Amino acid sequence: MLSKKRTISQLVDEWQYDEEMKQNIVAMHTIDEKQAQYADFPSNLHPSIIKALHGRGIEQLYIHQRQAFDYAQQQKHFTAITPTASGKSYCYHLPVLQQILEDRSSRAIYLFPTKALAQDQKSDLNELIELMDEDILSYTYDGDTAPGIRQKIRKAGHIVMTNPDMLHSGILPHHTKWVSLFENLKYIVIDELHTYKGVFGSHVAHVIRRLQRICEFYGSNPIFICTSATIKNPKELAESLTNSKHELIEQSGAPVGKKTFIFYNPPIVHPTFGVRRSAVLEVRDISKRLFEAGIQTIIFAKSRVRVEMLVTYLKSLTAKKIMDESIQGYRGGYLPSERREIEKGLRTGSIQMVVSTNALELGVDIGQLQACIMTGYPGNIASAWQQAGRAGRRQDEALIVYVAQSTALDQYVVQNPSYLLGSSPEEARINPENLLILMEHLKCAAFELPFSMEDTYGEYEVQELLAYLEEEGVLVRTSTKWHWMSDRFPAHEISLRSAAQENVVIIDISTPANTKVIGEMDTYSAMTLLHEEAIYLHQGTQFQVEKLDWEEKKAFVREVDVDYFTDANLAVELKVLSEDKSAPFKNSTVSYGDVSILAIPTIFKKIRFNTHDNIGSGPISIPPMEMHTNATWMSFELPNNWTEEQLTDALTGAAYAMGSFIPLFIHCDRSDVSVVPQVKAVHNEKPTLFIYDSYPGGIGLSERVYDVLLSLLERTAQHVENCPCQQGCPSCIGAQDSLGENKKQVMKVLNILINEMM
Amino acid sequence: MSYENKLLQMKKLLGKKTEQKKEKPKFIKPEPPFYSEQWQQAGLELVENEFGMLFKREVHYPFDYKHGDYKLGELFPSLMRWELLAEDHPFAISGDETIVFFDTETTGLKGAGTHIFLLGFLEADDEGFTLTQYVLADPSNEAALLFESKLWQRNVTIVSYNGKSFDWPQLQVRWTLNQQFLPPLKSQRQIDLLHSTKRLWKDDLSRMKLTQVEQDKLGFNRIGDIPGHLAPIIYFDAVKSGNAETLMKVLLHNEWDLLSLITLYIHSTNLLFDDISTESATTYTNIGKWFGDLKKRQTSTEILQAVTTHFEAKDTGYAHYYLAYELKRIGETDLAIQSFQTALPAIPVRKQLQAYEQLAMLYEHKVKDYEQAYIYTKIGNNLLPEIPFQKESHLQNQRKNWQKRLSRLEIKRNKNFFDKK
């Protein structure tokens, strides 16, 4: 029998002659390898470090690593842009180790966005320290750290690796137990800076301000070292996250292996409606080819549901082999032990294919994968490159297949490969000024150390806010200071990861004697994913939600075997609370301000696997959720000769298309910002398009939209116009129920709005 | 001297710019709070020191003051018993030590934002016992409160209830926050009566709260006590409103806690020294086990044996069970087997499993009766499914062990059988 094993270049050659494949390959692009740029070791680099580097076969540094060392020596905060596999960890290891070798009392904190990353970096660092043959102690400190060694870490760990959540609730509120760390803190390393965006980033910005406040109390003044994937505004992000001036290192000296990008668009199966074949199905087929060719592959899918669907499909490839673990899923809801197993399997090669959400985008060390498939555009360029970077980490040839979904943004990218390959990436925004977030952390800060009557907090004047907290009864004002005066522990009342503070626990009751928790989910997602009768997928197994206890935040699920999945809808009501900015045009106004949103889950649909037919539906009985947030809105007059019904359809289409393009301008996920049309807005009875942040209090995204609204409208109009469909399709204005003029109507509305703003 | 050498000499002069040590910030003495008068009227004494002010309450008791079943002065005979024993015991206090009974009231459970607002001390002097309570005037006057405690100066033995893991660490937190100004807190010997209470009354008392122990063991019932969890709110109210009426009830609560610490120490000491009398079989078994864990094997065996003769069989399961281990340790195989067998009907299923395992081991390795060993292994193995394990993996491990023992014994049995033939 002929072996099916292939190399990547053999496979790519074959595909160009393969009838099935080649018609769908829209573009193919090769990025040539790039030579390394080196610099000498710094003259004062400690001999032990040199010994360790030599031990790893390193005789020279890359230019960015050298630059990093020099900035640190000059006591300057800096941020380094580091592509995957560029040896970024040396940018911080070298200065930190140098400092510790020069002064043994020195300490450093490494901050990673997740526990997994910290643990991964610890093994790498310890290996380096071993080669140095020096007595330097580095530890991870997180929820998994055994109580027995916590004391030792506090007292003696030179390098403490942790995550923002642990810093927030496990370290800062107990700073008196960490005196020697805070007194001698020389460096704070923030790895994966680009992940600190949106709500999470805004929270972390405050955690860092609290950290700085405590350092000041103990008399230390640490230097910040940040590393980031490519984003548009790394310096700005670092500066606003750390409230400090940063130097920027942009140019990487690391070599890059040859990368082949394939832009793949699923075939159109229904020309009139512009419906393409499901990207998930295409990915399944391409994965099958890669699996048979023996190529270790990572498949990215955007949602948990997608991951589970693909795992289900792909596991059938190995169904005939008993106990075969070579295909695995990997996503946020899994338990840590499951995830560690999978990471290990990838490194050792016992797992050949992994299907992941963006959880694996970050620097978790899973060794060398050869190919990467993106199921759809991950939402921003930085993520796309992170995902692509998963393939061929160590200068080997790599294959990246981008499979477009039928959404507008995906279709835009597949038709304009240069957007992904050439254009500058998006901005990452945080908004530490979000008053809800600020107040929560101000409480934590007051808990940690009293405020004097002159104190500021970070860059903020907070005396009036402190007076407010006194009225609220959590602070007491003495002759000199504001003191915390409550038996509450404020850090436990905030979760950094999401604005919705509670999680729903998912409990498997399939075996009555052995019920167990199999995962958890934030409340907002739970509204549409864990309602009663929902099909919840976990490691490719289907579960049906039997009972959802919304009060207690528990979902009871039972294993089932059905041929469909479920999809739920939310209805939204909007009220304007206050208007902060406003720009009048001829017959319209664009405003920005605070709004109140009421989200009401309505119905869910059952959709059959493979064919994706709608085979049933039902109501959802979960109470509505109210949220106050920021929004930008545009109100205009009902155009002549238009009925309200016509306008409703046209605005819905326009909103759909606009929503897809917001991530082109701002580094955020499609779901971070929502676009909702109202034909008669409650506050002024005029047709209005609302664009709001999907998080309580807002995180500055819709405020940014206020500035780029015209460009957004233009880009949207251009795309809808160029879309090859006739009556509108999921790639432009959303699927249409009936054959009609709606696409033309959407274009009319968009043009009216553009003309207004010109 | 060569040029290089000269340069090297000068290198010392060059020196790197060392970080300048920040000057110690000057302490600014805080103002007295607006309610100073009111708190004094409520019955507190105002104390001033170089760090500010605090409030104080002092109460004296004669030696024959009765708190529940005991007089406070009975502490001295108890201490004498330890002195005479002259053995190492975590509970023993020597005559050289200064004993201070200690309890705090706090505004929360953990973290840098939890204040200690009341430091209570109870100690003996020439005329009797003196209670001294220091009350935080307000959080700005914290250094004054800590300084007044003299815990930076004196060497004492602190006797507390859960103080080892709560009150003392919390005091360390407060001290660290004021470390710029205060002399360092001395580390002091800690005797935590919660620890001994758990050892004595495990499975005998349903809760280990001090009030529960007072009721069930010390003959003291509180009337008009405020529950401890309200203490934070009461202190906040006193600071915010200036009214200290209710705060005085927290001081009374703290006073009772401290008095009970003395009688608890007396009562516990008596239990450890006296022969079996009024307490339950469980308590005396616990005592026997405690001595065993402290490697006082003879005392342990004596007490456990006394329990087995003194109480009814249904109450002495554990005593036989622990005794069996002691007997096994000293090589009394037959007696150990007997004790395990006697224990079986009166111990819970999880312990039964261990007893069966021990019996199987004794028969296999000591008596070399593989038939008996096999029977006990069989019973143990059958018992496994009835035991709730926290983790599936624990059950799997157990299952594996029992299976291994079973198959090994099967081989030995058969071999024995054929050898005999």
C-alpha cells in the first residue's frame, strides 16, 4: 500500500492540481525566510549567564534582545514587539538575572495572562538557571500552589511568576506577608501585553496601579518590561496599562522560516442567496487531508461550540482505533488537568491534531506544529498572526490555511489577502477610567493601604470618590487618613476576566451516583448556551441541559446522542441615559454617551448537523439582564417614501454589515461591540443606529467608533456593493428570508448616512 | 604600578551610584477623635503615648473568683502538675514563663484591610488576675495601640483560642504596616487551646466554638452575650457615631473569652492527668491517641487499656483499634489480632477496611496463616464498594492494592496446600 505521508511542499504542490481543492483556493502567498540579525553580548553580561547561553548554543543575541538589555541597564521601562519564536523571553530573563546576580536581594515579578503560561515559562527559566549553575529561586504562585511552599516563595523567591487574578486577590491584599518582595522589587515583567485589552486590560491597569502604590509604601521603584505581539499601539497600551513612560523595541532580529498562506473560500452552494458551504465542513475535509498526510496540525475555531463540533467530526477519523488520543479539543471550559495532559501530548507528538479556541494563541509551549488552519478570521490581525505563528515555530517550513466563513469580515479578508498580509494591525484599547472598574479597585486599594488627604491614586484625583465611599459606609475618615472600615474583602467581589461577575457551573448528572462538575461559563454566554434544552458540547460529547438553576447559577446536564445543535437569540432594548458628545449634521446627529440595555433571551433553534437545517425551536425562560454601558448612536429622519417596515429591514441589514467591520478598526472581538437599530428610538422617536460596548460601564470601544464612524460606513458600503450575491447574503447584510430588494435598500440607507456625514 | 592596575585601583573610587536610602518618614502624631469624651463616659480610660492615643479598660479578679465550674486560682495547681511531670508536652508551661491569655477582636477575617480594634490580655499578678483591654481609638491611632501592648518588649507565653493561625498572624500584619515607626514585634511562644480542644473532644463535641466548650465542659453559660460576628459592625458604629455603649458589650464578650481560656486550660490539664471519671469513652480514647501521637507510648497504652475495661464494648471500638496498633508495634501479635477483631463491630466502615488490612497483614507475615489472611483480604475487598471515596483514582488505587494482595495470597495458599500434600 502506498504511504499517504507527505511533506508540506509536496502537499501544497498536489493541491494545486487537485480539482476539488484548487477551485476553492482563492490566493496563495509565500513569505520567504528572513535572515537573523545579531548583536554581541553586552560587555558586562554576567559570566554565569554567558555560560548558560553557551550551554544552549547561543553565541550572539538577536538585536532586539540586546536592545532590551541596554534599556534595562539604563533603568528605562520598555516594551518589545516580539513575533512568535523570536526568543522573546531573553528580553526579560537577561536583565532580571543580571540584576539578581549583581544583588542577591533583588526580586522580580513575572506576570502572565494565564496560569498555564506561567507554569510553562517556569520550566524554561529553571532550565536556564540550571545551566547557569547559580542559586536563583523562581516559582509560580497561583491557585494551584501548595500551601506548604507559599511561605518560602513569599520570603525567598527571586522570581515570582503569577497571573493578574492572583496578584489582585491573593498577593496585593496580603502585601504584609510579602514585605521582602516589595521592598526589593526591581522588575515587573508583563508578558503577552496585547492580551490586556478591553475589560480585562482595564482591570489589570488598576491591579498594576495598586501594585505601584504598595511598592511605593515599601520604598521600591521597579522597572516594567513588557513583551507584545504585533498591535498598532503597543507603546500607548503599555503606557496606559502601567502609567509609566515606555521605550519601544519594534524590530525583531529573529529569523523566520518559509510560510505558505492559503486563502480558501468554500464554494457557493446557492448562488441566489450567496450561501457558501459551511466553513466548519470545509475545515473538516482539509483537516482530514492533513491528518492522513501525517502533518501535526492545529485547528483554530472561534467558539467553544465550533471546537466541539470539529472534535466530534474529526474523532470519526480514528473511530476504528481503540483508545486513540491523537485528536483532541482544547478550550477554556476544560479543567486544568485535562489541559496539561493535552499540552504534554502535543509536545511529545502523541497528539497529532488539536482543535482549539484562542486559548492556544498565547505562548503555551506545545512544541513544533507544522500546519495551522484558521476556521474564519479570528477577528483581528494580531490574533491571526499569533495563530499563524503556531505553525513552524522553529524556522521550519509552515503551512497556514485560512478558511473563510460567510461573514462579511471573513469574506473581506479572503478577497483582500493583502489586508491580512500587509496592513498595519489594529489598536488595543483599555479604559481604566471606566468608573465602575475604577471604584471597585479604589476599594481594594483603600483596603490595602489607607489614603491620606493628599493622596492620588495612579493618575487620578480620588478625594471626592473616597468621600463617596465613606458615605457608602466602607471607609472611615480620621484626622489624617481614609481607612477601610468594613468586614468585606473587596478583591473577592471583582472578577478581572469579565464584567459579569458570576459563573454558571455545569454539572453532569448522567450517572446519579457520580454527578460531577465538568466546566463553567460566564452568565452572559450562559443565557444563550445553557438555557434549558440547549445542547452543550464538552470534549465532543453532547449534553442536554435538563435544568438551569439561574438563582444558584447551576446548569444540570445529561449526556445525549442527537444529530443537532442549538442556537439561541437575544432581544435588546435601549435607553439613552446621558449624552456626552454630539455632532449635528444636516438632518441627523451623531452622539456618544451612556445607555441602558436590557437583554432578553427569546427563542432557540435546533439545527441539524451536516445539513444545518432548522428542525425545531422553543422559548427560553431566563430573566432579562440589564446593563449600563457606553454607546455611539446616529439618529436621522425617516427618509421620504420609506415605510417603517422597509426601514427596519434595511437598518437590520446595515447594522449586521457594520458590526462585522468594527474589528477592522479597533482591536476587539466581534462580540465586544454590538450594533442595534431602532426605527423609533425611545429617547427621540427617530430612526437610530446604536453601537455599544457589550460590557457594563463600557471599555472605550464605542467611543472610538464615534471618531471613525464615517470610515466605518464607507468601508461597509463598499463591501456590500462589491459582494457578488444578488439579494444579500450572510457575507454582507445577513441571510435574507425572501427574495427582495433589501440589498438595494441597505445600500440606499448606507449612502444616505454617508452623505449626511460628508 | 601598571596603567591597568592604577585604573583597577581607581575603579573602587568610581563606584556605582547606589540607590539612596529614603529617609525614614517622620511620624506625625494623629489627632484625637471627636468622641474621646463620649468613650470615656462609657467607661473607658484614655491613654496617651508617643504614637497617639488609645482607650483602656482594666478589671481585677481575686484568686477565688469563680467562672463556671472553676476558680481562676486553680490554674496554679494545674501548672504545678506540669512542673512535676517534667516531660515535654505541647501543653506544658514551666514556672519560668510569663503566661498571658490573649484574644483580639477584629474588623474582618483577613488581609491588610482588617483592623484589630481590641487587644485583650489576662494575666496573674500578686493580688489575683488582671484583665487589660486596649481599644483602637481610630485606625490612625493604630501605632499607639500596638506600642502600648508591650509585645515588642516583653517575653511572654501567649495562650489563645485559634490565636496561632488567626490572632497572632493578624497582629503581625498590623505590625508590618506600622514597621516604619514601631520597634519590631517579638516572636512569642504560642499555646493554642483550639488545638488541644480538637484533640480532646473530636467526635465528642459537635462544634469547637469556645462558647460550645464553655457550655458542655466548663459549666459556664453566657447571658446577654453579643455574637462575635457582630463585633465589626459594632466597632464601625462606635467610630462613626461616637457612641460606645454597644462597644462595651464587645469588651464583655472578649472578657468572657479570656476568663474561659483560663478555666479551659485548667479543665484540659486535669483531663490529661486524672483517671477516667465523668467524660465519655470518646474523649479518653482521644487522649490515649494523642499521647500515642506524641510518642508517649506507655501512657497511651495504659489509657487505652483503661478505656476498654471501663466502658461498654459498643463505645470502645476506637480504643481497641488504636490499642491494636500499639500492640502490633511492640510485637504482641496475638493481642493485636484480638484487639483488631474486638474493634471491628464498633468502628465505622472506613476504619474497618483498615482493620481488615492489618489483620490480613498480621496473618500473612507474622502468623503465616495464609488461609486466614486470605479470608480477611476477601472481606476487605468486598467492603470496598461500600466506602465513599472522594476521587475515582483513590478507589482505583485501593482496588489495585487489594487485588494484588488477593492474588499473592492465592498463590501462597495453593503452594501451602501442595507442600502439605
